[in-house]
Amino acid sequence: MSRLPKIAAVVASLFAATILGTAMTAHSSAANPVSLFKVVTVKDDVVIGMTESEIAGMASPGEESVTTVARAIAADGPFTVWQFAVRKGADGELEQAPLQRISLLDHESLRVEPYATPLRVVDQK
């Protein structure tokens, strides 16, 4: 009988951790509407961010977001976006945050790829 309370405690803590983890995931996705992309050129690369609504406003039906961004850069004229960089947040944790507005111009050796980060992403201002 002494094992039953221990098993019940383990099951309860696993259940609580699962519920808490789900809530934290939902919160981070709700507070994180920015998609990051790495724009790679011959000289350097830069991380940019766009909100889902910005991407949706330019996307063709069924088009992937990275294709939408690449197509927008290749269009006539400059394409202005937020450049993102790593900084230390108010809570001391590292985060990806908007640094400055930049304009991108099409170039024959330009590549756009999704950018995954383990850091929290701060919304654009």
C-alpha cells in the first residue's frame, strides 16, 4: 500500500506538467506571431522578421511563407522589413528582437530560408 501514494503522486505531477507545458506552448505561439527568415547573400546574411498577417497579405493561395518572402524581395523596388538580432530581455533571458528597419534589394545570388531559433521572439513595434 505504501507504493500507491507514490505512484499517484508521480501520475499527478506528470499530468500537471503536461497541462502546464501545453499552456506554455499555447501562450508562446499566441505571443509570437513573427516568422523569422535568414536572407543570405554572397557577402553576408541577415535575419528578418515578418508577422503572419504581413505574410498572408502578400501570399498566393497555397504558397509557403518562405516563397512569399523571396518573391516579395524579387519584386520591383526595395522591400522594407525589420532586421532581428539577439539581445538580453528585461528578465535577463536572450531573445530575438527587432533591431532596425532595413530595405532589401533583389540580387542574383540572394537566398531566403526559414530561420529557427530556440530563443523567444519579440513582436515588432
